[in-house]
Amino acid sequence: MPALLSALPGAVAALGGVLGLIWLAAWLARRTGLAPRARPARAGAEAAGLALEASLALDPHRRVHVLRLGERRVLLLTGGPRDVLLGWEPGRDPTPAADPVHVAGDVP
């Protein structure tokens, strides 16, 4: 038992040295441009205009989510046998309105 306790400080020091070398290598890689700087996990989705605004658990399996997609919001039901798009926020149509003059077969 005393031999184990006498080896413990050396093992802790070796582990600290290895972790320090890993941190130093990562820092140098970021400073020289070899590795990209850390970004938030959702940076790609938020840059594309997609964000989760709210989520509500209905039961242990199903949830309702409000997603923002640019200027629009959509309501999704997930977790059941299939995911369902419940609808878009009222007053904000996700598709451009059709011009009644240019609808096929409807010429004034």
C-alpha cells in the first residue's frame, strides 16, 4: 500500500504535464490558423435563420416545438409515430401569394 501512495504524486504530475501539452498544442494551432476557433454548436442553424423558440412536452414521447425560420414561425409536433407540421403562424404565409392575374387559365 505505501508503494502505491508514493507513486500517486508522480502519476498526477505526469497526467498534468500531458494535459498541459495538449492544451498548449491546441492553443498554438488556433493562434497559427491550423485549427478553427470554437463556435457555438448552433451557429450554422442560426446563421441560416433557423432557431428553436419554444418547446413543450405533451407526454413522455411527444413534444410541440415553435421554430423560427427567418421572419416566419412554424409549429411542429414530434415524437409520435411520425412528425407533423401543425401549421405556420397566422398572418404570415410562408409561400408568396399568387397573383390572380397570372394564374393559369385565368386571363382577364
